[in-house]
Amino acid sequence: MDALALLEDLANDALRRERVFRDCEDFLAHDDHWLMSRFRFPRAILLELCSDLRPVLERPSRRNHVLCVPVQVLTTLGHLATGTFQRELADRSGMSQSSLSRVMPYVWDAIVGMAPRYIRFPYTQAEQANIKMQFAAIAGFPNVIGAIDYTHVAIKAPSENEFAFVNRKHFHSLNVQIICDAHMSLTNVVARWPGSTHDSYILSNSSVGNRLQTGAVRDGWLLGDSGYPLRTWLLTPLTRPQTEQERRYNEKHCRRWTLVEAHKMPVVAHRMVVEAHRMAAAVARRI
């Protein structure tokens, strides 16, 4: 009879496993060195990011054990920064792997939604004036409104059009176009092209490239490397400088263009390439 009663309880779903809630680690209690090594941001930036995302990620609930915003944000950033398996990050954060999997898309979308607030190309003269002065202060190069380059964000091999994502260094990636000002703040990010796409093609098919080509900026230049074509609004280095003036031009050009190289680190920091990470993750999820 006892066995029959037990089977009846199981059939009616009367027996439920007791939920076990683990304590969440307070990541923000660590110092900047520890936070940078795991999340690529110092404590002040993480606090600011959590504050900005709180209205989107903090949802009303009658439960006692809801996931707080810092845990959602930092765990997601940890996955993007290090590529660590979700289960390991979830264990460290005191949540289940399934909960982390549900949380991450909300955090990605919330961060991407912030991009227009910080990443804006300077089309107006008022916006350009300060940027030109900043570039001119570095080496005396006038009328520069930005430095442009690309960076490859590695991804898993997608199930469709795999070869299109293989770059010249023979790994799968997205070819991401970035433009920055003299303070290395991003003013443009394009993160939707496969790794095999040429840099000049991405520029000519981007909104910034199209607007500059149609004359949106009358008095300003971008600086790019020799992989880009020479335009009235895009200056590239001389291949074989002959005169002293040409050598000085290349030297000054190099000092400005290398600003954008600071963004091409293996560890991507500051307010950048969030969209690239999101696109890479989206491609990986389709596999």
C-alpha cells in the first residue's frame, strides 16, 4: 500500500525537490586588478554600467532569491571577456547554468541598446572642432576627425557559409570596423561582416563611408592604413616617400593612426566592440 501511495504521489507531482539557493559572490568587493583580469573593466566602470542597466534588468518579482543586477552583468561580461563555460561561471555566481543562459541575452541587448549614447560619429562642425584640436595637439596634423582600422573578433565556425568567415590568418572571425577619436573613444563600430571581407569593402558599405562619400563632412579627414583607398576624406600613408615633406607626412600620419591600434588588443576594453561580441555570440548560438 505504501508503494502504491508513493507512486500516486509521483503521478500527481505531489513530491517536489527542495530548491537549494547558493550564496552569490560579491564580485565588486574585489580590487581593480582582479576585476580587470576577469571582466576587463575597473570597479568604477562596472558600478556605472550596473547603474545604467538597472532599470532594464531589475524586474519586479515576488520571489526572495532573484538575481541581482551586478550578478547578471558581471557574469555575462565574464563570459564575453574570457569565453569561460557557462556552467563554471554560473557556479561561481551562485546560480544554475540554465538561469545564466536565460539572463545573458537580456544583458547583451541592454548593453547594445546603450551604444548610441556613447558611440556617435562627429558629423557637425561643433562636434568636430574639439576632436580636430585633440588630434592636432598630438603631432600638428590638422583637420583630423578620426582614425579608422579593423579588428578580427574570433568566433566558432558557423554552420552556414563557413569559409566566408575564415580570415587571412586562417581562423573564423567577424571583421569589425572601428573609428576612434584622439582620446581613443569609439565614434563608429561596424560588426556584421565575415572575416574574409576586405576592409575597404566594409567602409564603402557602411553608413559613415556612404555619408562621407556624399559630402557629409566638408572639412575633415579620417586616417587609415594602406589597406584603405585614398579619398578626399580619407588619408593613407605614402608607399614610397621620397622627400622630407613626404617622410614627415608619414610620420605624423603614423602617430595619429596608431591611436586606433590601441583598440586592437587581444583583451578588448573600454566602451567598445560590445556589438561585435553580441554578433559573435549570436552566430555561435546558431551552430
